[in-house]
Amino acid sequence: MSAIGNFLWFILGGVFMGLGWWLAGLVAFITIIGIPWGRACFVIGQFTFFPFGKEAVSRKELSNRDDVGTGGLGLIGNIIWFVFAGVWLAIGHVISAFLCFCTIIGIPFAIQHLKLAGIALAPIGKTIVSKEVAAAARKHEAEAYVAKRRG
């Protein structure tokens, strides 16, 4: 089912938002200082081309440890990203979601656009994995939490 969703998504407009992410990545790479943001743009741009069956999760949630992108520097990076590019990509996704919500068949696509808008606001510290891997990471984290509470 996700293959059909990805195909329809791509031909019905997902390609434009993915190219928008890649354009933001190119601009970030040109500035040299923006290379970390550019890398995130290309990863999320690829996710934007084919979002069904995948999910963006925090790297901390996946590995149970902090890294540069999930700590304080990641927060600063996300604030800088939000000001310069995140809000514009999020607006593009929200407008696309609104247009998709106008038709019944477009509702699943609109929901994907809203998820991508959330990612657009703070992409640093996130990685893209399959839904199964994300569910397994959450289950492992929940089991560790329960075990810690039980003593």
C-alpha cells in the first residue's frame, strides 16, 4: 500500500516539495557554514519524495543517547534553521495540506504534508527510518522506562 501511496504522492505534487527541500539544501551548502543544515535538507528532501512507510524520529529516541544534533547545539541549530528556512518550508507544506484537504482522496496526502511541516520547523537531530524501526525503538524505550519504574 505504501508503494501506491508514494507513487501517487510523487506524481501529484510531492516532487515539488522535495525539490524545495533540495533547493534549501543547495543554498545551505553554498554558504559553507550551513553544511549541517544542508545535509539535513537532502535527507528530509528524499523523505519528502516518498514519505509513506517511513517516519522521522529523534536520533536520541533511536539510540538512547545524545549526540551533537540532539543536545544543546542541536537546539541552537534548530532555532537558526527555524528563522531562516524552516518557517518557509513549513508554510509550503501547510498550503499543500490545505489544498489536499479539499478533496476526499487527498486527505492522506494532507496528513503527510502536516507531518512534514512539523519536521520542517526543527529537522536537526532527526533521522528517517521505516515505521517498523520507529515502533521497535519506541517499544524498547517504553520497556526500559517500565523496568526503571519497577526498580
